[in-house]
Amino acid sequence: MKKSSHKWSLRVFWLLVALLLALSAHFRFWNDERIISWDISLYYSYLPLTFIYQDPGLEKDESVKAWEGLKHFALHEDDEGRKFVKMTCGLAYLYSPSFFLAHLYSLASPHYEANGFSLPYRIGLLLSTSLFALAGLWFLRKLLLRFFKDGAVAITLIATFLGTNLLYYSLKEPMAHAYNFFLASLILYLTFRYFDKKSLLKAFLIGAFSGLLTLIRPTDAIILLFPIILFIKYEGSRWTAHLPNLLIAILAGLLVISPQLFYWHYMAGKWLVYTYTDEGFFFSDPEIWKGLFSYRKGWVIYSPVLVFAGIGFGFLWFKNRLFAIASAVTLFIALWVTFSWWSWWYGGGFGARPMIDFLPLLGFAFAAVFEKLLKAPPLVKFPVLTVAFALCFLSVFYTKQYKSSIIHYDSMSKELFWKQFLIDHFVDNYDQYLDPPDYDAAKLNEDD
């Protein structure tokens, strides 16, 4: 397919860029000092603790004083009193360009403290999140254009970005999800580039980015099943010819992960540390149905355009059975593992946020159904496309509701959901309809 024929997906991409930057400029979420809090403060802590306070163990009075006002940040402590950060350092790699730019600017400015938390750092974090999310869309576009028509790819970009909770996590909270969406898109794109022409450089990059993806969220390593299945199918009989490249990829991944191992050894005296202490998985009792369809956090409930991806797997089967099998198997395992976590709703958040990381896998199914739809008669095509875009609009509206706290961060109920449906203000007796989860019972797998 000639690049000149890719105009619609390119236009849509730049339209989404403009939309995201316009929303960022309008809402100015960086004015909210709570941007660096909860999990974000844990992912982020490696940078200021190391490069500003030179105190990774939070032992100096100066750094303790600077961090004591930061909500929800604390070092975990094991049974022997050794302390460490709960989250791994992977996301700090991707935060670092914006962090260092913000730090240099703060050092040179008389208006802001160079303390890791002032306005320049918050602006940097949020812009970083937006840019990595957009980069993920760019590589997803390049990947899909290898196999699908330009129009189908254009609609897929809209559905992926505006039709899911990716929009919110690209705009408001610099969590891991937009970053791993980028890494997953990039890894899949590089995988096919490697199949085009093998090279040590491509193998090194795939290994390094896979290591980073895994370091940020270890369960996201499941995404690598997709390229592994493809490799076994395409190159399995000749795997020995790829041995140098495989070794380079493994070495690259280990190099990326190694700073975390040295950190644990320095802080806790162990090369491997399970930092979640009393939190774990119940693999024999996954809450997949709740993870997809509950009103508390259901992935499909708050990103309803995903219905089209579900249908799309059928069309993908007829277009490319290998892609259909590889993506469906990978996604099923991802659902099983993700929703086996004790807190299957993953605390506070909008929708099933861990599944954002796996959206690139759904790109094939989205593109397959939209490609088929664009070939359908007008009496079928236009009404169904209208439904798809309406579902995207609905997800954007949910995003606005969540931003305004109308959609509760962890206690939505069926009754409250429908009372608030398409209503952008709090209904009467809002609190009475909340359904708070029992966190203590959930840790024992007793939450119903």
C-alpha cells in the first residue's frame, strides 16, 4: 500500500493530537497538586529521591521533610525492617526526560522550587503522558496499515483513543497505562519489522522495550505471547538461525531490568523482592465477568465501543487466522491474570484501567470489523458507523463524568450508574446509591 493512500488515518491521528493538546491546555490539570500522589508518587519517587535528595532510603531529615506532606507516599517495610519502594522503577525511565527538563528549568527559574513537586514537574509529567500515548497511537497506526485499509485504520484510531479510557489516562493521570500502551504498540510494530528483515539492532530494541514493559508492570509481559506465537509459526523451524538475536534480546531485557535488582539488593539485601507483601492473585477464581461488565469498573461498560472489537475477532478469523488466534489467546490469558488480582477493580480509577495496556492487541479486531463495514452497502454501513461513533461519544461523556467525580472511583452501583446516565450533575441522594468494596474481605477472596 502506497504511503500517499494513508491520508485518512494520518489526518485522524493529527486531529487526535490537536484534540488532546487542546484539552490539556483547556483543563490545565497540572495546577492540581495531587497529580503526584497515590501510585504515581511511588513510580515517580525514584527520580527525586535519587537525583535531588540523594536519599533512596528516605533517611535524611531534608528529604523526609520534603516528602512528608505528599499524600499516600511511604516506603514499604519487610519483617526485618528493611525499606523499599512498592512500585518498580520502570516508569521512572519514561518519566525521566520530562523530569530532567523540569528540574533544569526550576533550577534556572526564581519562581519555582527545584524540589520535584512544583508546577514545572507536574506539567512535565502530564505532557509526557500525552506524548507517549500519542506515540503509541502512531505506532499502532503504522502496524495496522501493514494489513488493513487506511479508512479502517482511521476509525480504529478513533475507537481506541476516544472510545476507551485511554483518553482519560492520556490526559489526567500519568499512570503506567498510557506508557505501556505505547510500549506494546512499539514492540508489536518492531516485531513485524524484524520479520521483514532480521537484525541484531531490532532484536536489541525488542528485548529492551520488552524488558521495560515488564519492569513497569510485570503482568504486562503477557503481551509478549503474541509475538512469541507468531515467531513459533513463522520461524520456529529455523529458531537456531535466530539464536544470536534471541540472546541479544534477552541481554537487552536484563540490562533494562538490572537497576531494579541492584536497588532491591541495596535496600533490602535481596536480589528479588515481592513488594506487594499481603496482596496477591486468586488464579483459581478470576473475576473476568465483573472485570468486563460490572458497574463498578467494567471494561466494556465504560468503554462500550469494545463490543465492536469483540465482533471483529470473527472477521479477523477469516482475514488472518494466525492473528485471530494469537491475539485472542493472549487477551484471554491477560483477562484471566488481570482479574485474578485480589482487588479485581484495582482500587481507584476509571474503568478497567489495567486493560488499557492490551489495547494494541484489539487493534487487529477493530480494524477487521471496520474494514468489513466500510465495504458494506450504505444502508448497513452508515447506521452501524453511527452507532460506533455514538459509543465513542458515550465513552468521552463518561470520561467527563469521571473527571467531575460523578462516576465514583471505586463504588459505582448499577442503580447509581443508570440514575446518572447522560446526566452531568450529581443526582439527589447520590451517596445512598454507592456500593463501596470491602477491601479487607477482598484480600481473603471473600468479597462478593
